[in-house]
Amino acid sequence: MTSRRVILLLAAGLIIIAFAIWLSSQRHLERATQAGDLVLPGLEKALNSVTEIRLAKGDQTHTTLKKGATDWVVGERDYPADSGKVRKLLLDLGALNVVEEKTRNPANYPQLGVEDTTTPKATGTRVAAVTPAKVFEIIIGKSSSAKSGYVRLPTTPQALLAAQSITVDADPKRWLDNTLIGIRQERVKEVEEKPADGPGFTASREKKEQSDFTVSNIPKGRKLSSPAAADPIAGSLDSLTLDDVRKAGAGDAKLSHAIFRTFDGLELDVAGRKDGTHALIAITARSSAKETADEAQKLTSQLQGWEYEIPSYKYDSIFTPMDNLLMKLVEAKKADKADKTKTGAKAGKKTDKKAEAQSGAK
């Protein structure tokens, strides 16, 4: 063997060894995650530059959160997001740290919920935090405990147990700012009910000091179930929240209306309808007094052009039918009979006393 050939063989061997060392180092770097390492290094310092967050599941459920000039918006609804909730998600992602490495075998991913979100059976949620310089992506899997959960970066095979546990929902309505309106019962002077079907009525009071609302147009022979029967209607707009929102569509002739008027001149016309199991309302604000003009204008800016889905129990309280305020017919007859008996007994006592007085005079 010539020296030239020996040199060539040595060179080839050195190249092979160098390549093996490089390959080994790359594998080592990929797996060199230690407890306490950040899962998404760099995100923590880039939180203020995040302009968009994308959430997606395998069943095609998805949400796009977009950062506006002053706040976050749910792209699928074009409606304000719960900015506090968005901020918490970003902070949690930025602080997410490794507890330990788990499986690298794709066959085991479903057990942890970290499989690729490309099939309907995938249970994890893919999250992408977009900045001008980089997109930070992660698959959030199942929780391991209250303090930790399984995650995986889509570009690496290594699944991780990480802290803290993060739960994300890709349904757009879960990210909406659900605060709708808050009109306290003590402000309300009257509520005029105009149902799409059935008799209308008005629940009102003359003064704030009057605790219970009187009801007009009570059918003959019927009575309120209690003096406070209509009070819950007046308080139904207090702490009102939404479940979902949509752009207001064409007018519907079968709308029910509940018109709330306050002592300080604010008027809110709540129009409602049922769409299957969805309870929907639209709100129009007006003012008849200078002191509430700004409030009405602000509410109009917030509410105009939207139809809100609200909890069914709240809808039923706003649009309470007359019959729900009244005693049942049988109970009303018993109450009338009891009243007549009491009246008769009082009259009898008065007659007895009068007779005794006349007898004594004799």
C-alpha cells in the first residue's frame, strides 16, 4: 500500500469520524433539555411584541386573537377579546419551563395529547404566538396535574412535561370580553313588556324608596303571586354577560321587547328572540335627560349593530310573561275565599260588639 493511499484512507476516516461527532452533537443538542429550561426561549422577552395568537385543534376549531391599537380582538367575531385572559396566556407561555423529557415515539403522543393537530382525533391545541421576528409554536396537550402538563414543539419529536399546567380553548366565544351591561335594580323606574305573543304589561314604581313594583293590566280575577313578583324583571340587566355575539341581521317581526326606563332618564330597549336553543338580544340605548346623555351615547357605540347570545335564565327573566307573575287560578280562588272569610269574620265581630253595646245601654 502506497503512502498516498494511506493518507487518503486516513483522511476519509477523519471525515467519517468528524461527521459522526457532528451528528452526535446535533442529536445531543436536540435532546439537551434540562429541568428548569424555558420551553419557548425568547418568548418571555418578546411578549410585548406579540401581534397575533393563533389557536387551532384537529377538529378545525380555531381562534385568531389580534392585537389592536389599544386592545385585543377576536378575529372570528371582530369583537373585543378578554384582554386579561389573553395576557395571562402569553405570560404562562413565556414562563413555561421543562420538568422532564417524556416520549419521542409518535405512537405514544396521543396518550399525552401532543400529536400533530392535523386530524380530527387530535386532542391537543396548537398555539402560535406571532412576533415580527419569530413565530413561537407549541402543542398544548393533556394536564398531568394541577401544576404541570404535557407539551411538544411541532418541529421536534421530544415531548415534555412542563410547568405550569396550561389549558387553552380554541373556541372563539371563550375569548370574548363577556361583560355586556350593568343596570342596577335601584335605578329602574319601570319596565314595559311587549311580548311577541301574549299580553303586555308594565312593572313600575313612583319612587326609588318603593321596594316593590306594581303591575298593570292584571287580568280580572287574577292576583300577583307576591308583592315582589315583578322585582326580578327590574334587576335582570344587572351584571348581564354574553355567551356569544354575532353581527345583527335583518329585522324580525316576531321580536319581544322589554323597555327599561331609569329614574335618571336612561332608556334601554331590549329586543329578544329565540333561535333554537340560543337566546338572542339586541339593545338600543336612548336618553331623555342631560345627565344620562353621555352614558346612552357610550352604550350605543358599544352595542349598536350586534346581536348577543345570553344565558337562557337571564333571557327568561328579562322577558317574563304575565302569567309567570300571577297566582295559579286555583290558588287565586282560595285566596279570594280566605279574604272573604276574614272580611266576614271581621264584620261579625263588629256586629257582636255593636249588639253588646246596645244591650249594655239598655
